[in-house]
Amino acid sequence: MQSRYVLTGALAVLLTALAGCGNGTGEPDAVGGPAVMRRLTESQYRATVADIFGPEIPVAARFERALREDGLISIGTGRAGMSPFSIEQYDGAALTVAAAVVGEEHRAKLVPCQPKSGASQFDGECAKRFVEHYGMPLFRRPLRDEEVTRFVEAARAGQDRLGDFYAGLQFALAAMMVSPEFLLRIERPQPEEKQREVVQLDAWSKATRLSYFLTNSTPDEELLRAAGAGELESGRGLQRQVDRLVASPPFEAAVRAFFQDMLQFDKFGDLAKDPLVYPAFNSTVAADAQEQTLRTITHLLIDEKGDYRDLFTTRNTFLTRALGVVYRVPVATRNGWEPTVFEPGKHRDGIQSQVAFLAVNSHPGRSSATLRGKALREVFLCQEVPDPPANVDFAVVQDPSNVAMPTARERLIAHRTEPACAGCHAITDPVGLTLENFDGLGTYRSIENGASIDASGDLDGIAFNSADGLAQALHDHPETPRCLVEKMYRFAVGRDTEMEERPYMDYLNREFKASGYRVPELMRTIALSDNFFAISTVRDAEVE
């Protein structure tokens, strides 16, 4: 199996030669990709509202399911349209947020002025101040004069209809929050560079891309100030802001957002388990399972500044009582989380042995070596597994009550005798069967239907006898860190990598290795690179 962006040696050498001498830091010259216009994800929308108005302001909306493209929702946000349902939900959320902002409970704190003649009279000066106050953080750039005028007029029209100044402000704020300038991250190049083939984003677009990558939220006041002052155009100014954001508390939210996307936690929205087979499963377990994995990740990568590869071998984690039932581990803490270290030999090494991965990559009433093997290869190694043919008969695999073939291994062996099935299962099953000691929920077992489970397998020529061996093989696999680098960059720029970016990807891999495979350092390297902000006008023209 090959990583999805690995090229032949000769082509890689050619591209490296064409990349030029770089910018003096070892980074190849930027080649850029097409500009993207990304829709805010649900977590970004909620975080943005909380950062601008405060966490006490409610967001009352049911967000449409995100589109996953090329393995990442962060790419799908640049390709998905807006359905009537989405527009309706955005409109409702905007009105709810705006009503809370100007309501009596929060008005004194969140409305920067009071109408001079009381709420029954329109105060154009105060309305303008309100629009300008929230226009910058909402649009992530200064408002143009005509935009200020339009939203002030919306406030005037609202007061004329409802007879209340604050009701008018509510309409103006809601109008800003349903604008494409708020809902979409619209990136613009430097105006003076439009005639060049590779251009840099303008300062406001740089600030936006930086902030959503490093905090998963809108640029804060300091970052917007730096953008307006031109500080992001200098290496020193950019580094100051990047280092500040990486060291800030919201950085954890950015790391969480990336791994939620990479691990495809959006699948939990459709996750169902047969209550007769898995009575311990419920919505609390589903939520706690995701949080367990995210806490494991952020503790190792941020708190401990650990090696990314150790995520596949660590036994340090956190449990709640609900999860303790599934893991069969006593949890003394009645409510909340308890640090836990799984004992050696319990086969709980790494995040791939945790309930979040095992449950979501299983069927409602049984485990699935094929789904787990596919996920291991695609999620952690960036190796593509083809979809099964439409006419495949899964009857043998789907019958766990088959006395003649009591274990999944035996049923899959029989299934693979069909020529149409052999190719895909040869890719997924040798690695997925190693996780058959875990049932469809993720509880450990040694027997299936009265027969002992054979958990032996191999990963690209490395053989092992248990999930512990798989953990070490994933840790040591050369594509494990390379896949993380690729997905992190694609997550950051919201698009697939271009062929000409291969030298830059090699540069990121070298820097990642030199850092000891520290994820914060990888994110910092990306955020400081010219490639991160580069746009190819040639590719934009090709797209058009």
C-alpha cells in the first residue's frame, strides 16, 4: 500500500529541483493552490459567537450534517452548498443571538451606547457605533462605508416597524450574521499582487486563516489589530502572533477540532447499537467515548508535549463511570473524569483500542474487522481502500450465529473466496482482525460464540499476535507521521494538496521529524510558512 500522495522517486526529485531555493528557512518556494471559500463548521460557528458576544449567549439551531470530502470535513466546507434548511437555521440562530445581545439582561454589557432620546427614537449615531463595533469581529475585516450604511438602515427599518431602538439593532445584527461575509471564510489576495502567478493572502485573510487553524475561532482583537497594522506581513510580526496563539488556551480547541475531523467523529451522529446485544451503550457512553479520546490526545500532545506516534501505544487515558462499565475498569469518581492507566497486557494500548474508534467502526449488532481495517489504513496511514462492488453477497459475514464458522475470521475467510471480494479484504482484514478481541461496542473478549479468537495479523509485512503488536506497528510505520502531516496541511488550507506541493510536504515531514513529531510544532511550522498563505492565480483561472 502507498500513501495517497507518495510519488515515484524520479518525479519527486524533479519537483524538488523545480521548487527553487526557497525563502531562506529551508522551506521551498511557495506554489499555492486555488483560493477557497469555506463555510464555518458548527464548532467554529458556536466558538465564534461565544468569543464575540460571550459564552452565555445561546445558539439555538440544528446544523445540517457536514459534507466530508477527501476524508475531511474541512475540505467539504469549501465544496458544500447551502440548503433551504441551512439558511432557515442560520436565520433562526442569528435572530436568537441578536435578541439576547440587545435584550435587557445583556444590553448594558454588550451594546456599546444608549440612544440619546430613549428607545422610542432612532439614534443613527448609536446605531452606526453598534454596527461598526460588531462588524469588524463578525466579518473579520473592517466594514466598507456602504456596508455600514446598509446595516444602519436595517436598524432604522426595524425600529420603524417595531417602534423600539433595540429591536432595530437586533435586525441589523441578525442581518450581519446571515451575511456570506460572516458565514463563509472568503479569502482575498493582496490587491497589488493579482497579476502574479503565486500571490499571498491579504492581511485580513491571513488573520482569519491563522485564527481558525490555531484556535478554531474568529480572530481576536489583538490579531485583527496586527492585521490592520501590517504586522502579519513581516516575519517577526507573524511569528509573534503565531507563538501567542499556540500558547493560548484556545489552541487546545484547534487540536481537538482537527482530530475530531480526522477521526470522523461526525459518524457518531448516526451511531446505533442493538440494545439487546450491547445494553451498556447509550448517549452518555457515546459522548464520553469521544471525549475520552480527545482528552487522551490533548494530554499527550499538548500537556506532555509528546511524540504523535505515542498515541498508538499510550495506556494513559481518562474514564468516567459510564465508560468504566464498558472497559470493565472500576472508576471511583462518581461524576466527572478520572485519570487512568491501563495495565500492561490488557490490550488497551493506543487510541485505536479505545471505544470511540472501535464502536464507530463496527455494525449495530457485531464487530467488523473490515470496517476497522479500512479505518486504520485510511485514517491513520492515508492509504485508500476501494469500495466493495455493488453486487457483493455479504450473507456469510453477516451471520454471527453460524455454528460452522463461529468467529469473524472464519466467516471472512469464506467470504474472501469470492474473487470480487479478495482484493479489498486482503488490504483490510489482516490488520482489522487483530482488533477482533473487542466486540462491536469495544468491550474486550477472548471468545466469540464459544470459540477462541485468533487476534494475529500483519500490517504491511509486520506480523503480530495481538492488538499490542498492532499498536507498535502503527507507531513504527513510516506512513503514520507522513499521513498526519498531509491531513494537517489539508485541514489547514481547506483543500487537497497539489502535485507541485510535494517538495513543501517533504519539508514539513523533515521539520516534523526534527521536532520529535510534536504536533504543536508542526502546526507552528505550517502557520509560519509562505505556502500556508499562498494562492495560485493560475489554478484559480483553471477552476473558473
